[in-house]
Amino acid sequence: MSDMPRDHLHPEDLAEPAEKVARERLEAEMKRALWAQQASRSWAALTAAKASQPNL
């Protein structure tokens, strides 16, 4: 069992996949932030419209 070859990955071999994962995670966070910003603006616009037209 100890005679089996092992994969020795060097840091430079791991850098590209790690960078890709980090980039994908950042893109997902940015999409969520953009969605939240748009939702907040929509909510603010809806609230302002209701406030300017009472009793609807």
C-alpha cells in the first residue's frame, strides 16, 4: 500500500483552479449584490408611489 505512487501537486498546479473558483464566487456575489440593489430601488420606488397616492 505504501508503494503506491501519490500525486504531488505543486502550488502552481493548484493556483489556476483556485483562481477560477475564487473568480466564480466573486461573480456570484456581485450578481447577488446587483440583484439586491435593484430590488431595493424597486421597493423604494413602489413605496414612494404609494406614499404620493394615499388611499389606493
